[in-house]
Amino acid sequence: MSAILTLNAGSSSIKFGLFDADTLEEEAGGQVEKIGGKTELDLEIPGQPKLERRIPAANHQEAVTAILAAIAPYLDGREVVGMGHRVVHGGPDHAAPLVLDEAAIAALTRLEPLAPLHQPHNLSAVRAARRAFPETLQVACFDTAFHRGHPWVNDTYGLPRRFYDMGVRRYGFHGLSYAFIAGKLAEDWPALHAGRVVVAHLGNGASLCAMEGGRSIASTMGFSALSGLCMGTRPGQMDPGVLLWMLDDQGMSSVEITRVLYKESGLKGLSGLTNDMRALLASDVPEAAQAVDYFTDRVAQEVAAMAATMGGIDALVFTGGIGENAAPIRARVLDQLAFLGFALDASANASGGTRISSGLPALVLPTNEELVIARAVRDALRGRARA
Ligand code: ADP
């Protein structure tokens, strides 16, 4: 009996999950938030009330140490035989999880310029985990990997070809979530899995994936996690001429522009209030309603674009915090897409049903990125045992 630990590190937070290494039953999960500040650790054990505690954690290393201490009682003497890490960028070469050694970590570190706000934090958790468990198998699972089979037209921009060769490609992200949904479709909705499905991962970050036969054909996210849909604090699709105007006319620095694009735009910037969709839906401020209008219109536009790239659509899946929980958003998207054949089932949508339309199927499927990471670790452990 042994265990697998998954880590999903952001700039100031680390989500974690503890799984039985054989059954992949999730035994504990939670997150450390506000690393470097008033750090808090939340621990959730299935069937028990959530535990919240303040912990000292000045950096990711200390946060990982705190996570290990928090899960120790649930290990019950078992060994952590593998650790899985969400790593945002695998670059052009990685279409599958990667067992990490020093050379692999160095190679992933060279990709940091492609995801400067995420990759360094992902890798600092990897380094902290390796220091804590030097003998344990460490596996990186990439947000980009699921999309690496994109046809060339959906992998490039209309720039001079040398930029493609230099790595300016439409990588796409949220791949762990899409891999989970593809697996769920294969299990429970095999006819849809075989067809043309648009998956809408709508959370703080948001994107769509066009899937044919369970494989990614296109994504609304591209070179960075900025493009495509309107997000919590990111603008999504915009004219690159705006960036030139910010630089040349407004004299803004790249640091200022980065802050606007990653932290101050999207639902937060448009509403002037918050990036929290629940709060926006409850607000009677006109700008909140406008932000929601922009968000839903962008989703509907891009679903239609994804359908066009696949030559049709057989189903739409909603997932992510907004996709799974915000019934009014799903209703508005489906109403706008009625021309494609969706007919909202208002009562199923409001009551938490899985299928929320008659006509063309629209489904709500909760995602589980941690489980995708745990599966990858188990596969790597089995591969190692066979070798
Ligand atoms: P992240 O991308 O950070 O993982 P999540 O997938 O957790 O984000 O999604 C967070 C978003 O989900 C927030 O905008 C939040 O308001 C929204 N959300 C969560 N629950 C609800 C709900 N019941 N109604 C509307 N929005 C919700």
C-alpha cells in the first residue's frame, strides 16, 4: 500500500491531492494560499469538515514542507511512491507527461520565457518536492500536452514562418482538464467521444477546446494563456495594435502592460468590481451586467468558431468553476447558440443536471485535473516496474 501526491503550484498558492497509488481514490486534498504573506492551509478529507489553519510559509519550499506535514497523519505509515506536478508549459516537444530528472528540469526551466508568470512557480514546487523526497519518482504533467496534435493551421499565427520555428505557436492550455473530460466522455458518452465536441473550461482562466475523437483539434488559447475568451482578470482576444498603442503612444512599460493584461482586465476590468462571477451575477451594477454580457458573447462566438473548424458540432460540455456552477451563464450561451441546434432544458440546467439541453447535447461535467496527474504518476510507476 502506497500513496501518490499531486502538486499544482501557482504564484502564491499550491493545490495538492493525496491518492491511493493502486486505486487512485482521493484520500485528502486542499491548498496552501497566500504563500509569502498570511499563509493559510486548507485540508479536505472526504466526509469530514474542511480544516483551515494559518501556517508559516515564506516560500514554495516551506509550503511543500507544510503540505507534507499536513498529510502525514493520513499516510498511516505508507510511502509516497510518486509525486505529480502540474507544469503549465511543455513546449513544442512534450505531448505526454515527463519523468523528471535534473536534465528535464533544466530543459523545462528554459521554457520559462514562454510562461513567465506560471512556469517558474511550477518548477519551484518541483525543486522543493525533490529536495523533500530525493528518491521519489517525480512526474510533470503539462497543460499544453493535450493540444500538441493540433493541425498546422490551428497551431500557427499569420506571422513570418521564422516565428513558428522559434516557438511562437498556438500551444493551448487547460490540457489536464480537457484530458479528464475526454476520458469521462469515453467512459460515459462514447458516441459523443467519437464525434465533434467543444469543451468549455470556464473558470478564472477560461478556454475552449475543439475535440474530435477525444483529441484536441483547436483551442482558443494560443501562445500564452491570455488569448481567446474573456477571463477573470485577462482580456482574451484583442487587436495586437492595442499593445503597440500602449507602448508607443501611452509610453507604458512591459511590466505595466503585463499587469493590465494578466491582473486588471477581463471580468474585473470590465465591471470595475471583481473577477468573481458569482458576485457579478448577484450585482445590480450596470457594469457588472455588461461584463457578464461580454463574457457570454465571447464564449458563444468562439464555440461557433470551434464548430466551424471541425465542420460541425455534436455536443458542448461545460466545466470549470463557472461552467460547473453558473447556470445563468450556461443558459445564456446555449440560448445564443440555439441556431446550432441547442435547446436549453431550463429545469435540468437550474437543478444541477448533467444533460441540460434537448436537441444537440449540452453537458455539465465536473473536471478533475488532480486525478489526471495522479493517473500519469501511476502509469509512470507501472512503466518503471515493467522496465
Ligand atoms: P481557477 O481557474 O482559478 O481554478 P475556478 O475553476 O475555481 O477557477 O473558477 C472560479 C470562478 O467560478 C469564479 O469566477 C467563481 O465566481 C465562479 N463560480 C464558482 N461557483 C459559482 C457559482 N455558484 N455561481 C457562479 N459562479 C461561480
